[in-house]
Amino acid sequence: MFIDVAITLLKIAFVFGLVLNIAGILGWAERKQSAVMQDRIGANRADILGLRLFGLFHPIADIVKVITKEDWIPPGGDKFLHTLAPFLALFTALAVFAVIPFGDTLHIAGRDIPLVIADLNVGILFVIAFGSLGIYSVVLAGWSSDNKYSLLGSMRAAAQVISYELALALSVVGVIMAYGSVELDDIARAQGQYVLGIIPYWGVIAQPLGFLIFFAAAMAETKRTPFDLPECESEIIGYFTEYSGFKFLAFWMGEFIEVIAVAGVVTTLYFGGWQVPFIDSQGFFVPGLFTIPLPHLLVVVIQVTAFILKVCFFCWFMLLVRWTLPRFRYDQLMGFGWKFLLPLAFLNVILSGVIFMSFEG
Amino acid sequence: MSKGLEFSKKTKERLQAIVAKYPEKGAALLPTLWLAQREFSAITPEVEEYVAGLLGLSLVRVHEALSFYTMYTPQPLGKYHIQLCTNISCSLLGAEELLAYLKKRLNIEAGETTPDKKFTLSTVECLGYCGTAPVMRLNETFYENLTENGIDQILRKLP
Amino acid sequence: MPTLVIDDQKVTVDPGTTIIQAAKKLDITIPHYCYHPRLKSVDMCRMCLVEVKDIPKLQTACSTQVRDNMVVFTNNQKVLDARRSVLEFLLINHPLDCPICDKAGECMLQDFYFQFSRHTSKFKEKKQKKHKVVNLGPKIVLDSERCILCARCVRFLKEVVGTEELGIFDRGDHSEIGIYPGRPLENNYQGNLADVCPVGALTAKDFRFACRSWFLCQENSICPGCSTGCNVLVHSSERSYDKTLRRVYRLTPRDNDEVNQSWLCDVGRYGYHFVDDPDRLTAPSLKRGEEYVKVDWDTAFREVAQRLRGIFERYSPSSLGIIPSPQLTNEDLYMVKKFFNETLCITNIDFKLPGWNQGQGDGFLLKADRNPNTMGAELLGLSGIGPQAGEIIEKTRLGEIKALYLVGSDPARYLGEEKIASALSRAQLVVFQGSNYNYACKFAHAILPGATFVEKEGTFTNAQARVQKINQALRPLGESLPDWKIILGLALTMGYYFPYKAAEDIFKDIAREVTGFSGLDYKKVGDKGIKLALSGG
Amino acid sequence: MKIVGHKLSFLENIYLFEIVRGLVITTRHFFYNMFFHIAHLLGYQQDVEAAVTIQYPEQTIPVSKRWRGVHRINTRPDGSPRCVACMLCETVCPVQCIHIVAEEHPDPAIEKYPVSFEVDVTRCCWCGMCEEACPVDAIYMDSGKIPKAGYSRQDLVYDKETLTKEVPLPGYQRSLNPPGAGAPKVNPMGL
């Protein structure tokens, strides 16, 4: 019993440590990547004793700066909710990681340790539920700021998130149909199959359209360009106008954690989760030809590494998208969500149903 | 505030006669200054004040006249005042050399007086004798067609 | 009455008028330097040459008297050519240093050069060097190189002042204006020399290099220096251009035949410095213990009102004394009278401090009474209601008067510091309202900063009973307010409302209620003022 | 209203392909620049530029000779400013960033000089009209300098001493009289 708790705590520490570190690095990566994409050099000024390390100290400098800033609450605002909102944003973004499996079951010392913090049998619903809960932080932030522009920003955000929630959820239905489970671990495991014996049966193969819909909708959920209307730091005033100091940082981190969460969910649902093609618990194999056995621990390490790399790739990809595409106009945003993505998601569900039915039949 | 400065009786009589000629007393300024220069040898500030008082003029008016006319002198001159013309005609005919000669002979610069107060040398513009240039004026006598020798003779004859 | 034609316009003038004056009637300006309307014409500058029909040579407009049927051309080619040539002559030895010349921007030579000449100099020889920065006296500096020898200054001192301190010395192109060696300018009107000089030769030390003329705004006002009430222009700028951070740069006389012609005495001309003096009071302050604390107007009003009311309740109106100052405008004084005398029934009001009118006059413009509005204070009845001002101070010393309200007056100047100290230290409440710090402020329990004459609007009544208007040239310094507004605010705090929004409203009431002022308003007062019709005055 | 543009084709209307095209462009830049950044780090391919940015203040762009930088006051042979405090630059300045206080110079030939000459570079709009207006060849903007940041507004109000110490960037001098020049070559006022 005690050891179970310890193992769970260890997993939590591993996952959260990883996530928070990646989130911190994403702040640096966003600057550097955008710079490199735009033929610039990017942040490189922060130094410790003359050591600059490609600007890697900038996140640290940011933290120092943000912590020493004045923490200001609007005099007319709701003090409690104003303080609660940013932590809610952090919490909801972080909670998603509880159900994301980051590796195959680890057999060690006679124990079976599933490499997921909480293997809920309603994993997908949990993910979607917490994704939706995130909107509370935004609405509370806008409302408690006693600023009409903040409120408008939060209303925009609420409308946007609710709109894309539908498409998001419906696109996941296809995945559930394909693998017959709502448990993320099952879905990840099921993606170890092969189509025609050689193509990994990943979500993106089974649900190409669903993937696109899910990815677009998930991007919208993270409230980043091209869907960044709730914030629009540069021109329209967003919901965290009245935030400063560490609370602002919390929103900021929350956003990056959401990016990682989306990357994790996309990986799990559509890109095989921790699966590495042609490597299973037995070892490396070429279907129908031969198998090279590998030790169990090595396989698990490879798989966990693969998962992390996939997540990193999607983080990179989302930054790429953010620095490539311009922002939607608000009516275009709503039109896209309701008139395009939602019907497409319905179509995807029906098509998937028809296809899976016909294959099974 | 003439500090004991006063015309002699004879001069006073002459002044009376001069002033009588003019409708206003102040108009007699130039002859009065001339008298004063004769009497006191130079028109010093004290003399100016005296003249101004005599004629009921302001000091500034007297000073204006004094500074306008070159024949009034604010400093006492030597016994002999040599005025050498250095205008065009005279210069063409050697006035410059004569000036240099005079300077050497008297050992003074133009505008200066010898230490024994005998000679004062000054240069003037046209004296109106261009036809017989170069010309110099010694006190009230004009000497024409000057040469270095001529100057020597003139100066030697002086008492 | 000769009728003549100037530039195709017919005009009828008095016999003996000169062409330049006749042209002025038609709003034709004939350029000139030596001519000055208030000085004798001398034909020195030749700038005013005009063509008269049937006279072959050009005539000087400043001295040629008009004849009947005369035909004058002031603007034909012949005249313009002459002007151009005259200017070329005048500028032969004139240095081209407009950038450092104080007169630049208001120099007639500069103006006419740009208007009529714009020639390139043909003069290749070296310019005549003359004396620069010649100290003519305590207030005036001469730059001989810039002088065009129009002799306006010489004639001004001869004809107007009569001191004949300046002359033109030397001859030809060596001619220079100057003083008799060792006799600097000493008269009280030398400030006018800088105004009279059409070029930058004579400049006032007070204004020299302080500011460029084009940075300054001008506003019509009245000199507060004495009871003559000379008409002046206040030259000021809200932005400071010199080290002393002043805002008013100079006062210049404004033409008014009835008062000061075109002149201004030096006492008045240079008496404006108190406006930007460091001793100006800029914020209302209250005495707390030994310290003075700056407060806002509301607090100051509340405190003064409360303490005044306390004295009222404990004693009687006769325990209050008010000493206004004849430096204040009619409007200010009327407010004093209306509030303190008519509303609060205080009878201890008097402005005549002993020696109030015993300065030194000079028989021309400067009067012995150095207050611009003595007549106004008299007419408004601020004297003779109760005891004299000196008695009010005495009564304060004896403790009969518990509260003393000084409006702009400086009793220590007349009565001596000792007397004031012994009197004011006895009073339970001393309120000082005024623009500058003076000895009486030491004993004040409340100091209310008033605006100076350039910072407010109003009227003065001069010794001839002429009502003249002052205009606001600058914003009041710091938090200071026009005196009538202070009394209005105090009255409001004490519960008395007067419906005045501007000084003009008060003047309307003065016109309604005070004999002599009846039927007047600001429009009728105008720029030149209006003489009151006083019976038996 | 006139709508400028072309009608989108079907493929463009789907956006998907256009999005991918955009992503390809940025990705290409990313990898290209990334490659060279790393190569530079390892000391290779130094001559290939992978970024268009300039590392100011270590590097600066070479500016045109007509470029207007921080003001400079030209000097007389004795090192004092040539300025005669005529305030024409102050007059012409459209943003009122120049503030001069004039005073009598002990030398009557110079007559007037600035006791204080301040340029508020936070207000300056770098129009160069002061250069044009100056009659005595005193103010120039040829120092080739960009004003450095300051910790207070007063840091960015340059006084007479600072401005006099500025020298023209070599080869950029616009005045015919170098600082401290003897006989002035341009001499509009005989100064």
C-alpha cells in the first residue's frame, strides 16, 4: 500500500517535473524559434557572469523580474477570485497530465507499474472535462478585474472555447470508435497494431480527418495564434489586462502547459502515444521476418523517450503554426468553428461509423 | 564748474562783440571755442565746461562741436604745429616720404608732440593746395612744393 | 483745410500737417527712422522720401507740409528706388549681426530691408569698426556699429526730458552717439531710449539678451508704479528664457495722448520684477505652531472663515480690522468693501496707511503717490468709514482689534517693522492676502496668495480719475488667485454668495452702484480708458 | 467600396493546402537558419548570414553621411562654443527641444554667448532644421551617434558641456569648420 503511494508520487513528480520544465523552456523556445524562423537571432542578452548560453537564462531572468514586480489587484475587483483565476488556469492545465500514459506497463521487481498517473477508465472524458474547466479561470479573471475590456476579453474567450469544444469532442468520437475504448492507456496500447501488417495503426491513419479537426480545435482551446482573440496582447485587450507579477506569469505558464497538454493528447490519440513502430515488449521486429529481443527496461526507456520526443515535436509544431499563421477575425473564428469544423466533425463521425461498420461486417 | 578758469579781460571784450553778432548766445559757440583755444592753448574738459557755462549750452553740445572740427584740439600742442597733407595729390608727389623724413627728424610719430613742446606733427587731409603739392601747414602759414631740403630750411629758420 | 491726394486717395487735413501725418490718416505707412510723432522732424535719415507732383526731386514726408491740391506718390518706382538706395547707404557700415542683436524681430532696419530693399551689398571695403557694448548709464547699452544716426535718442533727451545727455560726436563715417565722457545717463526716462531707437543701437540692460522678441506675447495693461497710470504693453512668455525664470520680460509704453504720450518712466518700467520674484506667495499656507503649512484653497478658506466667525461670535464686528491696498484693482477693492463692510458690517476699513502717498514725484510722469488706484479706492469709499489705517494698527496694538485682514497692503513699509511687530503679534488672527512676501507675513496666521497685475483682469482709476483697464497676460503663479476671487471664495465659505464669474461682472455692479462709474462697462473703458465725470472732483 | 483581390480557387478556399504552404516556408527558414546558426557556433560557414539583425550596441549600421545623429556644438579655437545664443535654432525647432539661456560675453566682439544650451533628445524629432538655421556654424548633427538610454529624463537633456565635447564622426563632418578651427571658412557674421 505504502509503496503504491510512493510509486504514484514518484510518477507525479516525474510527469510534473517534466511538464513544468518543458513549459519553462517553451518560453525560451518560443522566442528563439520565432527568431530563427524570421531570420533573427532572438533573445540572447541575459547572462550570468558573461555566460549567455543562447539566451537560456532568459526564463530565469523573467522569473526574477516577474516575482519582483508589484502584485496589483484592481481596487474595485474581487480580490479572492482575482487571485484564484490564474491558479485555476495552472491547475486545469496540469490536471490533464494525470491521465496521459507516457509508457508501457513497467514490470519491475515483480510489480506491474502502469506508466500513467491515474489510469481512469473515462480518460478522454476527463481530458475534455478539464479542458472545458479551463474556461473558468478565464471568465473569473475577466470578471474579477473590474475592467470592461477584461470582461469583454473573457467573454470572447468563453464563446470561443465553448464553440470549439463541440468539434473537439466530436472528433474524438472517431478515435473511440476506432479503438473501442475511452481509456487513454487502452487507446495507446491499441495503436501498437499494424494495418496490412506493416503500417502502424495510429490514430492519424485511422482518423486523418479527425486528427485535423482535433488539432485545429485543440489549438483554439489553447487560445494561441491564430486563435488568440481572448488575449491579443498586441491590439485587442484581453482578460488578463489587470494582472501583473506572478499571477500574470501563472497565466503565461498555464498557456504553455496547455500547449504541452494538447501535444500530449494529440500524441496519445493520434500518434501512437508511447508506441514506437516495430518495437514492442519483445524487442525490435520486422513484421513477418525476424525479431531482435531487447531487455524490458530498455524498451520502456525507448518508449518513454519516444513519447517525450513526440510531445516535443508537437510543441514545436504548435509554435511553428503560431508564428506562421495570422490571427482570425472574430466572426471568421466563430464561422470556422460552427459552420465548418462542427459539420466536418459530424461528417467524420458518420464516415467513421460507416467505414468501421463495413470493415467489421 | 570752471576751476578758476577765466578769459582775460581782453578776450572777454572780444567775446562780447562776437556774441552780439548772433541772435542766440549759443550760436557763438565756434568763435568762442576758437578764442578759448587761443587763450588756454587747448580745449580741455575744464575749458569745455567754462565755454558751456558762458554760452548757456549743455556740455554735450560743446563736445559735439569740438569733436566735429579738427582745428580744435583737446590736448595742448607744441609751439609749432606741423600739419602735413597726405591726401592723394600730395601723396603722389612724395608726401609719404616727407612724413617719414619729418618723423625721423623730429623723432616723433604723427599726432605726437616733441618732449620739449616745440613741435607737434600731424597729418591732415586736403588743405586745398593740390596744384602745388606737397603741402604742409606750420601753425597758420602754408608751405607749398615741399622737399626735404625745403623742410630743413623752414624748420631751421624757426626761432 | 488743405485737401490732397496721396496714392489716389483724397484726404483733408489741418494746415501745417506733414505728408507723413496725412498719410497715416489714410493708413499709408511711409517708412522712416528719424521721424517720431512726438519729436521734431529733422530730415536726417532720408527714408521717408516721397514724390510730390510737380516737384522734380523727392521730398521728405516727415517735414514737407501739405498744400491744397497736392498730389503725393508714396509707392511708385521712383520712391521705391530711392528707399532702396537709402537703405543701401544705411547698411554700408551696419554689421549683419541680426542673430545676436536684441532688436531683431522688431527692428525697423530689418523690416524695411526685407520689405523694400533686399539688395546684395556692393560695398567691398572693410566696414567701419566702432565701439561696441558702450555703457551709457545704469540701464542702457550702446552699440555704435548698429547706429544709423537718426538722432532720435539725442532729440528725445533734448526735447522731452530736457537733460541733453547724449550727443553725436566726430564726423562722417566716424560719427558716434555718446555721452559726455564721465557723465553717464542719470535721468528717470532713459528706458525710453531703447524704445525710441529704431535699430539695435540702444538696448536696455534689463532686457538685453534675456529673450528674443518673437517669443513674447504682448498684452495691454496699466503701469502699477504710480497714480499716473501710464498705459503699457506687458511683454511676457509663459516659458522662461533666462536664468532668473522670469515670465514678464519688459514693459513698454503704449501711446495715450491723455496720460503718458509715448513715454514711461524708469521707476514704472523696471518695477515689474516683483511679478516673478522668488518672494512671490504661490500657495495658501496656514500657521501651525511656528511652521507654515501649504494647504489647498478649501482648507485655507475653511480655517480663515472659522476663525473669523469665532472672533465675530466672541466679540463684535468692531474687533475686526481690514487694511486694503490702493495697489488693488477697482474690482478687488469693491469686493473688499462689499463683503467686509456692507455684508459683515465691519467699519474698521481704511487704506490710508500713514505716508501712503509720500514717494517722490518728478513733475512729468512719476507721481508722489506710488499707488495706481488711490482714486479708485477713494471713490469706492474705502476710506473715511471708520478710523484711519494707522489707527487700526494702533487699535490692534492696544488689543481693541482682535483680527486684522491685510489685503495686499504692506504696513511695515510705512510704519516700520517695530510698530508692526508690536501690533500684529497682539492680534488673535492676522490674515495676509497678497502677491509677495513682506514683513507682515511673519505674523500672519493665514497667507492667501494673490495674483499680480499681469495675472488678472480689472481696472485702475488714476489720479486724473481716468478708469483704465488691465488685461491678463499670464496665468497666476502657482495657486495664486485674483484678490476678488479670494474674497469671493472666503465669502462663499462663510455662507455669502456673490454672483460674480469674472471681473467684468463686478465692474458692472460698480457701474451700477458707485457714483462716477455709472453707465460704464469694459467695452466703454476700452484700451485707452475713460475719464470719470466727477462732480466737484 | 472597391474590393481588391482575386477570387479564391477551390484549393485555396479549403485553406489547408495554403496553410501547409505557409508552414513549409517557415519551416524551411527555420531549418536553414538553424543549420547555419549551429554551423556558426562551431566556427564554420561564417560568411553565410543566417540573421538579418544587428547586435546593437556592439554592432551598428554604417549610416549615411547625411544621417542626423546626436547634436554637436562646434567650437572656436579656444574651445568655447561657436554658438552666439541667437536662439534661431530654438525658434525654428518644431518640437521645442532646444533651450538656450543667453548672457553677455566679456569680449564685446563676441557680445553674446549661451550660459546654458540644452537639447532634450527625448523631444528631438531629428529634423535637422537647427543645423539649417544656425548662422554661425555652431550646431551640427553629424556626430553619427544615437542617444543612449538614460535612467531619468534629465539624463537625456544634453547640456552645453556634453554637446561641445561631441566630435563629428570621421568623414561625416558637415561643417566647413572643424571643431576648434582657426580662421573660419564660413563666416556669415564675422565671428
